[in-house]
Amino acid sequence: MKPVPDPGFAWWLGTLGLAGALLLVVGDQCLYFAPVSGAQFQSRVLEIAAKAPTARALFGAGLAPIAVLLYLAGFTHVYLHTRQRHPRLAALIWIGLALCILAGGAYHVLWGAKVLVLKAAGASAAPAAGAMALYGALHRFAAGVYSIAEFTGYPAILLLALVIASGPSGYPRWFCLLVPAVPMLVLQTITPWIPAPFGSLAGGSAVNLSFALFFAVSLAVTRMRTHRPKALDPDAVPPAQVRSQPARPARSGGCRGC
């Protein structure tokens, strides 16, 4: 099993990934934060985005490129801790997650344009029809970009869960239950029951909050396992057993030179 070449470096990569996820949470909330419940957010998300201050929305959209770079560092942290038994699968996971966040970052930037079009549509009644037609075209394009994130991200996350569950790796087997898709689906399911003012946080940042949780637990788990005696690690690969050589019988007649 290939060890992590530099556990400290891998840990810092994971820290960058966590920072990227939290940065995109900030970006999400710059686009469509409002002190509403989850149900209100889901029913009024376009209205909320249209009322967002323009400078705040554009600032939030502009955070995406920086966050994507930080995310890629975090995915390298995951690669280093999953390549032990399946280096090719770990590389495929990294590629899938990288494509997912690249498409997701582009989708995030497109939300800045969507906010501007929504503001133009609400500015006056005359150009509203044309602005909404433009919004429809932009929305369809953004949906296609988001589909790329889904088609690459979900298979990569499923493969990651299988690699972790099959063990041994840099993660305990139970960590497969915390791959980002699991908390994301939980958050999306319970969003209608989230009270104000946390509705926009749960409804608008479920994906990035799930990745933030994943990176945070990954940092804690890998840090503990790095400093944990391997004899106490149930998922560690047992060292190769050295065959004991039988003791040679002593020669009779004493030793030479006595």
C-alpha cells in the first residue's frame, strides 16, 4: 500500500479544499441570501435573487474562480488518501470531481448574469418580455452547464464511496456515508422545514455545505489516522509477516577458537 508521501502537505491541501467550499457558500449567499424559511426560499428564489444588491451579487459570482482552484487542491487531498489500493480509480475520481467543480464554478458565475437580467426585467414593464426571454435562454444554457456537473460529479462520488467502503485506504470505511452526495440529499430533503432565517443557507448552499462537511471530517480523520498506531487501526493493511528462521542446533565439540 502506497503511503501518503507527505501527510502534512496532504493536510494543507484538504484545508484549501475546505476554504474553497466555504468561499462558495459565501458566494451563494451573496447571490440569494434573505432571512426566510426553507419553504419560502424554494418558492421565491428568483424574487430573492432579483432583490439582491447588484454589487453584492456580482462579488459573489466573482468568487467562483478562486473557489474552484481551492476545490481542486482539496480533491488532490482526497486522491492522496484513496490511491493506496486503486491508484487508477483514485485518478478517475479526481478527474470526475475536477470536471464537476469546473462546471459548477461556471454555473455559479452564470448566476451573476441571471441576477442582472432579473433586475432588468423588474426595472420597468416595457422591456420585461424581452428580458424574460433573455433570461429563459440564459437559464437553459446554465442548466446544460449544471448537467455537466451532475453527470461527472455523481459517478465520481459514487466511485469514491465504493473505494472507501472496500478499504483499506486513508479513510475508515464508515466515511463512505459522508461523501458529499449524502448530506446534500439530506439537506435538500429537509429544506422545506428549515426555519427562518436559515432557509437560504440550506436551500441555496446545500452542495457547498456538504463538501465543506466532507473536507472538515476528512481533515480530522486523516490527521488522527496519521498519528495513530497501526496496531490500533482496524482498516490498516497488516505488515508483511517475516518468516521466523528455525534456530540452528549448537555444534558439539565446543566452538572454534575456544
